[in-house]
Amino acid sequence: MFRQGLRRCAPLRQVAARAAFTAPVASSLLAQRAAQMAIKPSVASLGRALQQFRFMATEAEAAAETEAEPAEAKEEEKATLFADIGNDGLVHPTIIRTIVKGMGYTKMSEVQARTIRPALEGKDLVAQAKTGTGKTIGFLLPTLQRMINEDPRLASRSSRHNASFGDVRGIVLSPTRELAEQIAVEAKKLVYGTGLVVQAAVGGTQKSLMLNRARREGCHLLVATPGRLLDLLQDPRSGLKAPNLAAMVLDEADRMLDVGFSDALRAIGQYLPDPAVKERQTLLFSATIPKDVVSLARSMVRPHNFEFIQTIREDEEPTHARVPQSIVVTHGWYNVIPSVVELMKREIAASKADPESLPFKAILYTPTTAMVDLLYPTLSGVTRDLGRDFSRCFIHGKLTQGQRTRAAENFRAAKSGFLISSDVTARGMDFPNVSHVIQLGLPPSAEQYVHRLGRTGRAGKTGKGFIIVPRYLLSSSRQMLGAFPINPEKTLETATIEPSESSNESHPILSSVAEAYQRADPDTFNTTYLSLLGGIERRTAEDAIASMNDLTRFGFGMSEPPFISEKSAQRLGISRLPGVNLGRRQSFDSSNSDARRSSSPYARRAPTNSDDPFSNMMSSVVDPNAIASSKRHVANFGEDEPNSGGFRGGNRGGYGGRGRDGRSGGFGGRGRSGGFSGRNGRSDRGRWNGRN
């Protein structure tokens, strides 16, 4: 019913909108009210509408586009110029002048063209929009203008002297400190020449310093993370009040809910003016519209005066469909960082050889914060020959906000270099000209894989994506990422070298990485090991521990694995596994390890049908529809290594035990369930062997 209502009223809304854009201000307001009264969906309709419009363009939008006359198309084309909304009297001339002359923007992006005018009409918005599309100006511009509309004195520079932290007029909420700081910087540019004052309130900074600045300078627009805003509202000594709140923005709403801010968002509403008493505009932007975002919208937007705007076209190719992606499957964790170094050196050389390509500028995502601290000095050491122009940065949640801001700004300004990061930069952060995204280990989810990958290939630029995983994670990789067009990368020599006492001398990159480890803080070895322990799966725990122990012994040069308390080991379900150091002095000697393995009830077993990691792969691969992809890709990164008869060959059985003839390796699986067989080690490609 709600969609049908939108279809019936689409022509009326278009007429009312055109009248509003061209008429004087007084008649414009009347036209807006008439347009608002034309559609009055109930609160229940809001939920149904958002659920129906969750991912792709709506039928109502398609109908409106079909019914539009050529003149209307020209009107929409005209609306993409910032100068036009200034000429129509919708935005203060000072702000338009800042955008066009100061910031150099003349034409709106598609997202801006579709969101700014409805917001300037006074409607609440629920907009599905991706990052990197210009949505920041899309919500800041209407917010600032609404504040000026309610108090025209704010357009004058002199009003800065009357700004007060006890009279905040607009609030923008963001899920991360980095994104909030980025939005605040953009907002401060937009308000240049006006009397509007912008402040940022985020965690990781000294609260007292922020409060002193806000009390001294005042604040009209507050950009904050939900946690810090709630802290300020709950603290009576902060002085933060918003009795005349005109507008509120929730950016990356899905991300805010993902990271656990739902309770904070509800609590924040209790400290703000009752919308029934002081009406405010709410602009909600989200990359996806799951059920919890629908619930959030239902509780915050005005059901009788909102518009859902879909800015992701049905035929739009998502980043994960157009950016080339490759997977490097290594022997173990010992090989992961050397593989990163080899890959970087190869890609840097390739970019220098091709003047048409982007300079090498990569973001490397690690599974843990501790690995960021390990990887940064290691990569900095092995890239010293690239000189000072090659930027080396790192960022994670344990840094102070000042450190994180400086790292982000330095990498943003760099022409080439690397940024080693935890997931704090995976969403919302905009770094120009990122040529590569390299992910180490498995991401938390397929969605996070997409968000990380989305840091490259932005604004029409090219990009590449790589993921590097130890071989024991291959099955999990296929289950999580089987829907993506990921190809195997098999050319890295360091990826498959078996760790041994002499392996560091077998390849110059392994040798340089080992030397870099010697200059690293030994504490990072322990914290990296323990942080990786916290993320292992029980079904692959034994192989994970063996792989991590190889890293500590042959990579870090430790005489025994780092100690883990028995309580922690029991919590992780690994207390009885071989190779876990519960405080007893343990040798890495293989004979002792074998003896302990054989006596343990958790000792390695020969593969059985139930152990075949691929037996249920097809039923558990990621649904590509859940990641906004209309095409199903079956990743082929599980293909065999040449002459390996499975994942690895040689004279050892592959992951899960020996292959068919004891030499070929492979994934076993010779029973009813079938398995990935390597044809006795002679075929370049394995095959599905599904005999019953």
C-alpha cells in the first residue's frame, strides 16, 4: 500500500518540488507543506517501506523515472549544480561561495543531487549510500542551512561570539573517532565565513581539553561518537545542552549498530529535547538497511515527513565485483609476513615500470592490534631502501586520538607508502589513490572483507585486493569468501617454504624479515602470539597452534612458545592440545612433540569423512545477495598447486593427512562424502571426487 501511494503521489511530489525550488521563500514553504501533506504513511508503513526498499532501487523510483517528462529530466540535471540551489534561495550565499570557490566543487555527486534538495525541503531522510560518494556534504549542507533558517543570526561572523556549549543546534554522530574527525574537518571548511562554530567530541582524547575548548569557543554543530556524546550528556559538569536542537545526523548507522552503540543511541535520545515539543530534522545514512537499522529509523525519523532515498543503482557494479582479487595461501604464519614483503616489492616494481598506473599505496589489514605493532617495525625495516618519500604509517584503536589523526592525515597526503591498520579504517575513512588492499588472515566476516576492499578502487580509480592466509584457514576461507571472484596467487616463492633451522638462509626476503624481527620489541612476539590464539577455531586449533609455534621458533627465534595461563587455555578449549605452553618448560624438538602428540587424546588423526573440510562447503558459502552482489562467483582459490596433488605436495600428505598414494598430498576425503583429490600429484588441477 505504501509503495502504491508513492507511485500515485510521485507526479504530485515532483510538481510540488519544482514549485518549491522556483517560488519565493514564503510560497516555497506553503508548497513544501502541501507536498508533505500529500503523503502521510503510518508508523507501521515506515517499517514496511524501509524493509521493502532495503537493498536495490524501489519500484516507486523506477515509476517516477518512467513518468518523468524530458523537461523534468532537465530540471534534475540543473539541480546537480551547487550554484543553482544558491540561486533558488535554498542555501545561504556564504556557504555556496565556500563550496564553489573555496572547496572547488561546482557539480554535485549523484548522492548529493538526490539527498540535498529533499533535506533542504525539511524532510527527514533515510538514505542508503556507500562511502566515498560525497555523502558527507550531502548531510552537512542541509544541517547547517536548517540551523541558519531557525536562527538567521548564525550566518553572520559576529554570532561566533555568542556561541555556547549550552546551546548546541546540530549533532552529527559517527561510529569511529577517525570518521568523526574527518566529518568535523569538512564541516569547519563549510562554515568558513559564517558564525557557525564546529566542535568534535570523540573518545581517545582528553575530555577536559575538549570541554575547555568548547566552553571557550562555544559550539553550534557537534560531531561526536555515540559513546563520548552520551558521556558528555550524562555529566552535569560538562555544560552540554541542546534545547534548540534543529537537526541530527546518524552517519554509517549500520556500523554504529554493528559495534554495539544501540543502547547508547537510545540513551542519547532521553537527554535531547522531545521532538513533539522542539521539532528537529533527522538524516540517517547507512550503507545497508538491515532490520536493526529499520528499527532505529522507526524510533528517530518523523513517519509523516520522511523520504527513503536509494542511491545504489541496481545495475551498479560493487567494488568486490570490479576490483581484481587474489589469495595467497601460505605454508603457515611463518610465511605470511615474508609473503607480504615479496608481494610489496613486486607490486612496487610493477607500478614504477608502468607510468599509467597508480603509485604503490597500500593499506594492510591485520587480524589483531598486536600484529599491527609487530608488522609496522618489520615492514619499515625491510623498506628502508625506498627512502623518505615512501610513507610508513600505522593505526589502531589503542593509539591516542591525536596519534590516530596524525597517522590518517600523513597517509592521506602520501603519494606512495603503506598504512598498517586494524579495522578502525575499514569503513567511512577516505584515503585517496589507494592502489592495494592487503588483508592478513581471515576478516571477521564477508561484509568486513567488502568494507576493507572498498578502500581501493574508489572514485573511478583502479585497485587490487590481496588476502594472505595460512593453509589451515583455507577451508574457512572458502566458506566465508566463496562468493567472491578471488583467484589464486601462486607465484610468491616465500609463501610455501617450509620453516626449518636453515630456512631463513634459503631466501633473501626470509633473511631480511628475520633480521627485522631481531630489531623488534620482544614483547610484541608474545602479544602477537596470544592475540592470534584468541581468534582460532576449535576445529583447526591444533594446526593453528603448530603454525604459530613455527612462527615463534623459526621466525622470532624463541626457544619455546609464549606462556598462556591454564585458565585462558581452558576458556579457549586448547588446554589439552599439543604445543600449548601452560608454564611447563617445553622444547620445540620434534621428537618430544611427536611423543606428546601420540599420548594426547587430541593427537592428530588420519582423515575421515567427517574431517573433510570441503564436504559441506557448497551449503555454507556466503550468499552473495547478502553483500549486494547479483552474481554468484565460486572462488577457485582452492585449486591445487601445480604437481601437488592437493593443497601441498612433495613427499608429505597435505592438510588432513596423506593423499591417495602417500606422496601426493591432498585433502583426503576418499569416502562417501567425496573430497578434493589431486590425482596422485600429477595434475595441475584437482577435481571434485564425489563417489558414494
